[in-house]
Amino acid sequence: MIALFKDRNWLYQKYILDGYSACDIAKLCEASFSEIYYWLDKLDIKVRTRGEAQSLHYQKNPEFKRGKNNPKWRGGRRLSGDGYVRIYRPSHPYATQEGYVLEHRLIMEKCLGRFLKPNEIAHHINGIKDDNRIENLQLMGIISHRKFHINKRERDKNGRFIPRADFSALKALAGEIK
């Protein structure tokens, strides 16, 4: 096919107005997508950010929406990097932008029959963040929760907090390496 993508008006029409992706235009023109990006830059056509591209993709392909319609859907339950279990509940008043709520908060809310207030904490009694049995959860105010954890931390003979991780072995090893 003729290199139509070298014409600014044609490329602008396809990329900006019609919402084609660079990959779609590359397939249409039998070119590489890097060549399309080169010409977008050369012809001073603003390239979409990743977020803009994803948003446009979801608008054009509603079958790939979030939640149950997403091909990567795994039931709406995920273990986050900080150790807590998150549940997909986009209609919840305290859901994240992605639509997730901490599972232990949902369990405490179900037990109480109401939503937790923003200043209320569902505390894990045994300290295991993914043990969300109701008998392991305790409702606390945010201030009393902070005090509980501060008082639980160990202090040295001068009353200062002892660091949570003991880096003395690493420091000794680093001294040996020098």
C-alpha cells in the first residue's frame, strides 16, 4: 500500500479524529508501528499517553471493560502487595478508583449491618493481614488503633523505638566486604 501515513492530513484524520491506534494504522498501511510513531512525531501530531490509549481502547471495545467482562477476570478477589485481600465492589462508597475494597472492612460492615466510617479500622487481632475471619477482627477508632501499634513496638533502654528490621548483620557484612 502507498505510504499514506506520510500525509499529515490523512494521518491526523486516522489517528486523532477516527481514533485508530498506531498499530491499527501500521496494519492498514503494511508498515511497522515504529514507522508510524516516527511520522506522528515528524508531522507534529501529539501521541497519546498510555492512559489515553487504554481509555480509547475501552471505549471502542466495550467487551474488554473492567470486571466480569474482562478476559483476565479472576473472580474479583486479589491479594495486594501489602498483604491485604481486596474485593471488587465498584458500587461501594469507599471503593478505590479501580473499584476495590479491603475484604476485612467488608466483613466488619456485614457484621455491623452498616458501612464503616472513614475513621474506623477493622483491626486484625493476630496481625495476619489476610486472616479475615470475623473472630479475628476488632473494630477500632483510627487514633486508638495507632496508639495500640505504637505501644506494641519495642523500645530500647532510653525509650526510643527499636527499628523493625535488624540491619546489624547486614552492616557487619558490608564492613567485611570493604
